Amino acid sequence: MACQRSTKLNLLRLAVLLIVALAGIKFLLRDSLTLELHRHIPKDSGFWGDTGDTSQGAGPRSQALELPVAKITAPRQGPGQQGPKDSSGTEMRLVHLDLKGAAPKVSYLEQLFPLLSRLGANGVLIEYEDMFPFKGELEVLRSPYAYSEEDIDWIQQLAELHKLEVVPLVQTFGHVEFILKHEKYQHLREVERFPNSFNPHVPDTLALLKSLLSQVMEKHRRSSWIHIGADEVFHLGEGMDSKSWMSHNRGDVGTMYLKHIKQVLGFIAARYQGLRALMWDDMLRKISTGALRESGIAKQVSPVVWFYAPDFEVEQIGQFLTKYAESGFEAVWFASAFKGTTGPAQTWPPLNHHVRNQLSWLRVMQAMPRFAPLRFQGIVLTGWQRYDHYSVLCELLPVGIPSLAACLQTLVHGERGRAPHPHPSSIVGAPLAAGEGAAGLPWCGVGSPGSPLLVLLRGLHGGDAEEGPGRAGLPEPAAGAGHVVRGCGTERGAPGGSGSAAPSPAGCGGSPPSLEPWLVPCHVLGSHLPSTLSPQ
């Protein structure tokens, strides 16, 4: 009996040792195995929907790693050094990836980037915030879920493989809650109570920004542009240091703002030869032409004019374009939206709203000869995840893919009658399933990257209960949301006044007028898309 018990104990010990040994082997090999699986999703993967046509996919890992790297180093480059590629003659269509909430896995981007290219995008604007793998003294800024350095490299290789320019966005003045929330950087706040804006008078502010920009650009040596944000610098001028500066220098908030921006742009110009800068334009709208011209920033940066209302006139944007032309700016960008601008807790993108926004911008583009010598350089299709770092999530990226497809194709092909009449499957790599909405018009999107999540959310929110005229199953913006909606009436910097309330544009916080059937998702994603899609 004792012998049997001893034998069982020895067998048990042996089994435990084997388990421990296997666990150790698995632990040692996990990084290489995980990386391989992470970078190579098979064509039949079911991750957030079918991957679709991968004929132009990532390919073998060894091939991707052989992509050339353009050096962006210092102001004095040797004859053998390669600078950023010149895209100045190309009209750019950038898709904005806002990573400050529900950032996508890299394996999802492997599915998304080929689709963006086929839809007509030729670049991505990546707003990393705390998803960038900051290191050293900046490591405190890094989210526990941040991308690794290898992820950042792979994202850029994927982008280059699909002919997408990568433009990093680093906020340098406002919307810096992800930095100033940390005790280490609280002394850099403009107003001690609020973590949203930098105090431009503390020397440590510029030193921190130089470190931020340097780490980001070190990982983006192929990029031709960098976006410095600089929008909605709330509470600027309210801090004691700012009040003292304005008193002693007979300055105002505008000159103080320009002084800081000029310092940031000066660092970029001195450090990265050939790198071009972009910035949101809303703060510039409030500054006089004379002050803008005197600052000299027009030679260093291009303004990105953003406005997200569905219907607006050329004249509403023309007043800013005239100012920027007179101020000496050479090029201008525009910013529309495919999601994230119709309510801070919006679940579904109101597609008609966003498509009409693209149509309004097309009219502005057609009118650009009136504002010569100012030239149009490109457009950013923004897709906000949160209104700020502390806000709730609005529409998730997979839910916004049908809207993004419709908006991109609207920009590529214009209004109905000017576009070819193609087959829907070529867009998403799978048949588009449709269902009838309250307006009697089809709603679709099944087959796009992330479509299972889209279907689940639609079922969760009751389908028909939220349908409205012309929306085909997409809900109206939340009641009363107009005062916080980008591009709507009482928003700071909205056309109509310098930081004052402007008349609410059509469609902000309310139902839009009825539209032609082609503006409903299945029509835009279906019969009015080209059968053969390639990067434009």
C-alpha cells in the first residue's frame, strides 16, 4: 500500500515538473510567436469581420522590413542623406485616426489600411496622444496599452505598402490633458485648476515639447508632414504669468499665442530639414492679418481649416481663406468629418450629415482659384474618438467605416451623375448585406472591417427604434448637442465671429432636410462606387 502511494506521488511530481518545463518554454518563446501572429493575420481571419481583398496585402515579413527609410535628421544634411519625400504637388486625402480612446489593435489596421487605399485615401493623420511608446523621462505619459516601438515601425511599413503617407499629430498647446494630468507636469498648466493648456511662459514647456517632438519624429523618419495641433487653447491668457506678460509687453492673447507657435515651428524647422508643419486654424481666425503677417509663421506652417456642419456656403470659409492669403500663407488644408462631431456620446454616425459636409467642402475646393495665390494642398477626414481626454467615447472606429467609405468616395467622385456606377463588393471585399430602415431605404455595412461590432451595436440599440427620415437606421444627434458640436453654432472659432456664438448651421443638433436616396449608406457604398478601386 505504501509502495503504491509512493509511486503515485512520484508520478504526480513528474507531471508537475513537466508542466513547469512546458510553461517555461512557452514563456521564452512567447515574444517571437506573438509578434509573428500579430503581424500576419491569415486571409480567412474572422477578426472583426472578413479581411477582404488582400492581393495588395502586407506580404512576407522580410519584404516589409526592406522598405527604405528616409532620413530626417538635422538642418545640415550631407549629400548622401535622403530627406522626406516631396508630396507638395499631390492633393492629399488623409484619414484621421484619433487614438485617445478605444485605439485599434495593429492587427485591425492590417485590415483597414488596404481598404483606405482602395477608397481613395493617400494618407493617415495619427493622433497618438498617450498611445505612443514614450520613453525615458517621458515614459509617465505612456498608456499601459500603448503601442510598442515595433508596432509603430510596422504601422508605417503597412502604410507605405498601401501608399499611405503617415502624418503624426503632436498637440503642442491645447488639448494636452494626457500630459498635464500628471503631477510631474502640473506646474506647466496655464491655469492651475485645468490640465488642458500649457503655460507658454515657463521654460520647461518648450523643453518638454522639444522632447515630445523629437521622440515622435525619431520614429517617423519617412514622414513629409507633422501636425502640431494647437487648436482650442482654452483659458489662454487667464494665468498669472500670461497676465503679467501682456501687461509688461503691451500684448494680447493673439500675440502671445503666435509667440509660442513660432518657437515650436522654429525648433521643427531647425531640427528637421524639409519637414512641413500643419496646424488647426481656429485660433488663427481670431488674430488680425497684420499680426499673422508680422509673426512670420506663414512661411513655416499651413493652416488646416476645420468645419463640420453639413451645409455651409463658400463665403463662410472664404473669409478665412482671404485672411490667410493676405497673411502670406502659401498653402491651406481643409478638415471635414466622417464621425465624432455630432455629439460627445453619439453611437452611430449620421451618414447624411457627414456626406453633405464633404459636398460643401467640394464646393470650397472648386472656388479656390478665387483665393490665389493661396493653394489647396489636401483634406483631412477627421474621426474623433473623444471630444477631449476625459470625455466619454463617441462612435467607435468600426462603426464609422461605412460613413468613412461614403465620405471618401464623395470626395473622389463628387456628386451623383459625375461618378461611375459600380459594384458594391469591391469596396469592402465582401458582399454588403442590407436591411430596410424606416425610410424604406437600405442600410448596410456588413463585410467592412469590424462589421460584427457594428451589427452587435445596432442590435443593442434596437434598430428601428432609433431610425429617422433620411438616416436609414442612423439616429439623430443628441438633443441639445449643438452647443458642443464641432462646427456648430456656439462653438469657439465657428464661422461668424471671433470666439462668439454664430448662427447654428443647418443640421446641428436637429434633423436635416430630406436628401436624395443615393446619400443613404447602401447607395453610396453600392451603386455609386467604382468597380475597380485604386489609390487616386
